[in-house]
Amino acid sequence: MDIQYFITFREVARSLNFTRAAERLGFAQPTITVQIQKLEKEFNIHLFARAGKSLKLTAEGTKLLQYADRIVDAYREAGESFTALAPMDIKIGTIETLAAYYLPPYLQIYRKNYQNNNMTILPSFQEDIIEKVKQGYIDFGIIIDSPFSNPELRTVTIRKEELVVICPPGHPFEQLKEITFQEMQDSSLIMTEKGCTYGTALERALDNGRINYQVVSELGSIGAIKQCVIYGLGAAMIPRITVLEEIKQNQLIAIPLKDGLLPPFYTQIIISTNKHLPPELEALITLLSSAE
């Protein structure tokens, strides 16, 4: 029995879509169908059932999936144990905020222990990162979102991210200990670009609360947002981690949002459920998830 049949079965079982599985594995759809049929013939069972246009695992398929996971994982582990340790090219997808303000110190630590491995950081927006993780184009992604769940992905929560409203010294917000949406009435705001999870949450909350505000600019760079705020163009809401240096230098004031105004946001690692993690990659994820 070809090990590829079990690899294919796992992909179809997780995506519940023959076409999507074929795209991810790089096969024509008829090839996927034939491989599944050979497995069914070998074990004399039906692996999938149709429910209208939807595909679902049968009880036998669910049982075989457990064995397929063990078979494929053992096969890959055996290959690693008999293969000389070669340099890895690790690809990480993340948003610009985390690439600039979270990752560097951890990558420095990892680099000391795994000097032969190459790391490529690919900044992008969240929807693109999620899709690239699913497709296997990157090894894992790191995002900021409310608790994230997807049947095709495994999530590792790293830490809660505090969101703060920033303004320059002398701004009307400066004396506030915490800020409510009502206190942002008629404010000029620098917003994050479309697709930013916490920026979208802020806009939705302000609109739902009928808060009047002026969007001065929408920017995809946290650095550009901070500079606009420093020069008095408006206030902005960003993660505290991105503004620690400016607070220290008294260039910016950071005011926490009043508790409960927005759902909590967390830095999270997302990994495909089909992704086999070699020890070097497991070590990196463990290191990143140890952040406080």
C-alpha cells in the first residue's frame, strides 16, 4: 500500500473537498479519487458519504483517519531519523506589527541554537496568512485576533495583547486614565488599514455606538501611524507593544481602553493540522509560545 494514499486520505478528510485536496497536493482530481477508491477497496469500507453537496467522513473513515495519522507521522519520523540533519528554510507569515515588534528577540535566541537554519519572514494581512498556512506555502503564521478557531488549523495562544489609544503630549486625551468610546466623540483618528482585526473591531464599535469621528488616514505601517500621531494629526489605537519606546521617550501618551469595550485580542500561532513539525520547527514554536 502506497504511503501517498494515506497522505491523500488525510488531506481529503480534513478539507472534506476533493478539489481542494487535489490543489493542495498538486494532483489532478481523478488521481485523488482513484487513491481514495484503492483505500476503500483495500479495507472493504466506505470512507466518505454525501449529504447533499457536502462531504462527510463515515464512521469507518473516522476510525481509519486515526490510523492514517499514526502511519504518516511514523513514516515521516523514520525518514528524519535516517536523514542527516540538513539546513531548514523556515517560512513564517505574520502581520507587520509582530514582524517588527515581537519576533526579532526570539529569532535572535533561536538563531544561536540553530545557526544552519534560514528564516524568511513574510509580512502580510491576516486573511492571506491564514490561506497560505492552509495551502502549505508557509510553515506557520502568527496573527493578532480574538480567540481564533478553524477546523483546518491548530492554534497556539501566546499572550493577550493590550490595545491602547495613543496621542501626543498636550492632546485632550492626555489626562484620561482610561478611555471610552464616548470620549472619542468628534475625534480625528489615524486608522489601521482594512483587514486589520483590531482596527476593524474599533471601527465597528464606534459605528454601532453612533460615535462621530473623522478618519484622517488609513495606514498599513505602525511606524507611519505613530509618526502621524506624534505630529498631531490625530489619535490612534494600536497594541501597547508597538509604542513602548515612544512612551519611554515621552513622545506619545498611551491610554488603555475601558475594560469590556472590545473583545480581548491575542497573539496566536496558527499551524495546518496536516503540517508535520520536525524538531527544529517544534523548538521555534515552543520558544515563541513562551512569551509573556
